Amino acid sequence: MPIIKIFTQKDDQKLDLKTAAELISADMGIGPERLNLFAEAYSSGNCYRASGNDNPVINISARAHNGQEWIQRLMAASAKAVAAQLNVSEDSVIVYAHEIEDGYLLINGNFT
């Protein structure tokens, strides 16, 4: 159950999270119910980026046992889905991931 958080700096950049989940799941070959997507738009006053760019930033948390290749595919699929919706280049989307080790995810009262 990867957690995908999408940050955009422009209030007018609206994401349809259901559509994004469907696009990502289609690229990944997994059901959209396995994805947890969150979006947050922030004003320039609530962010400092020395580079001056306003590229979307995606943070992904995924279980380590999925493996590096799978997580990288998820990163690329997420960038593609967000870029399509925001009408920006995939190359302009910044994506980083955190691996969740086994036993450090609590779902329905069970550690997985």
C-alpha cells in the first residue's frame, strides 16, 4: 500500500486523485485500491526553494520488499500521471522515495 504525496506550489494546479490513481495503477499493473494518494498545494510564501523553480514534488513511501526496480517504476508512473494532469514535462517532476522496512507498517491493527 504505497503512500504517494504530491506537493504543488501553484494553487491553480488541481489534481484529480482518482484519475491519478487509475493512471498509476494501469502503468504498474496493480489495483488502484492499493494506492494511497494525497495532494497538497502550497503558496510560495510557505515554501523556500533556492532554485526558484516551482516543479511538483512527489514523496513516495513503499515497502522495501517490493524491491528497488518496482519502487522506481512506481516513481516513474507517478511522475507521468502528475505531469499529464498538470500539463508539465515528466522531466520537471521531482520524485523521491522512502522505503518502509517489514514490520514498520501498521494496517488494520497488524504490523506488516
